[in-house]
Amino acid sequence: MDNNINETEWSGHNNAKDLLRSRIWAQLTKRHVAIGETIGHIPNFLGAEQAADQLAQSPLWQKAKVIKCNPDTAQIPVRLRALRDGKRLYMAVPRLTQERCFVDLTASNLASRGIDPASAAPHVEALKFGNLVTFEEMQPIDLVVTGCVAVSKYGGRTGKGAGFADLELGILRQLSLVRPDTPIVTTIHPLQIVDHTQLPMLVHDWSLTLIATPDEVIQTVFSGPQPEGLNWEQIRPEQLKTIPILRRLKQFRSSGRA
């Protein structure tokens, strides 16, 4: 077993997860199913379109009217499917560095400006064609799609190590835009599924509800509660420094308003 760790700008916070990510990135590359660079990224993969199709056939997707999706390349087909299915799509501004840190996209708004949804699905184009909104302007979210490097059928997940997915979910939960029972799903290649012992669930971890691969939809078996909001003990100083909404929520918390 390869015990080499690929260093990224987010390495060093959890050695076991760093090692797991490195193994997954290497395996996807070795098996020739990765598209583009994997190290330090949510990996794009062969079959991403089919995985999005599998997700779109699930009752959770069909019931949802408002979807929040990560900005990574692997989930371009998911964002496109959301727009074509007439759903409101929210995508986070990378690294949450703006006050208006989510992009709001709908097919009707794009159509009114003569923009094909396929042109707005990549994250750079979404930022260009979508409307930047504050949290106060957002609607409650029916379904969260998150990017993953590795997952388990027990609901465990890890991203690329930056922690933005957990931050986004914590903020959205803090502001009641995500509910305790809001489904959290992902699209991945089967090689990204690992045994649950490699991704143990901690108290502050957000668990997956459903995993979509190019061949199937997997309902996870984890039944514990989701976090109630932000885990302030896990927020790093550089995150507090660069993310305006965190500073605002901390001020509210200090004043007893949140």
C-alpha cells in the first residue's frame, strides 16, 4: 500500500485523511478514470455525466426545488441538470471571500438573457452569468450536493482538505437555510468509495444521505444527527480572517444573538 502523502496547501490538519486522499488521487490516475489533475482537487472522473443522471432519477432530486451545489468541475453535469430541470441553483463563491458569497442561477433568468444553461454550468461562467446574493436573499435549500475525494456507505466523506464544504453547511444550518433533515448527496466514481473504518464519523462531521455513481444510487446507512451549526472550535484563524460571514456570525454569537 502506498503511504506517500501528496502535499497540498491544505495538508497537515489530519494525517490519516491526507493519506487517504493521496491514495484515492493516485488510484484514479493509475486506473485512467481521472480527467485532468487530481491532487489538491475534487477529482473529475469518467462517468460524471452518468452519475448526475443517476442522481436526477432519485426521489430526493425530483422533489427538490432549490439545490446548493459545489463549484467543482466534477459536478458541472449536476449543475447543468439542475438548471435544465427547472430548479433554483445556488453555488458558493470559491473560498467564500465575498459578502455576497453565493451565486443564484435559474434557467428562466438565463433564458431571458439568451444564455444557454450549458454555458452557465462551469463555475467561472456561473460567476459571470449568475446573480451574487447574500444569505438574507437566499431561499431554504432542499438538497445539498457536495464534492468529495472519498466517501463511505456509512455516510462518511472527505473533500480536498480545505474545509469549505463543512463551513458552508455550518453557516447555512446556522442561518436555517439548511434543516436538520436536508439531504446531502454527492456524485463520485466507484473507486472513491472506501470502507467506513477509513472515514470514521466524528461529532462535528456532516454525513452523506446518498451517493450517486455512474452505475447506481447508494443510500447511506448512517442515521445519526447532523451538526447543529458551525463548530467554532474547528474554524482556523485564516478562515476567520478571509471569510466575512464568519466574522459577522461570530459577532452575533459574542453578543448573544446567534
